[in-house]
Amino acid sequence: MERKANMTYPMLSKQLELVINRMKDFSKLVVAYEPVWAIGTGDVATPQHAQRIHDYIRHWVHNHTTTE
């Protein structure tokens, strides 16, 4: 649903925000991404899709946890 509505990134941001505010030690942060639209549907994420999502998550976490 989020994918077809082009809401993947806003949904990821919302989910990450819920976790990031509770984190104290970011060296222990592990994020697993499993697109809900791929679970049991036979529709799989392409390597390119997975890479875009991984890049987005890495940048989001970096931008929301780095203090200068």
C-alpha cells in the first residue's frame, strides 16, 4: 500500500523516529528492512530497491544522530 502510494520514505521516517528517540547507544543499533508488500505475495524487492532503502535508512540515521 505504501509503495503504490509512494509513501515508503515517509513511512520509514515515521518508524525510525519512534525508535531513535528511545536509543541511548547507537553502536548497538540494527535495522532490518522487510517490505510488507513482499511478505507472502511473491512480489520481491529488487536489489536496486533494497539498496535505495538501505541508503535512505543509513542517511536518515546519520542525519538524526550526528551531533556536531
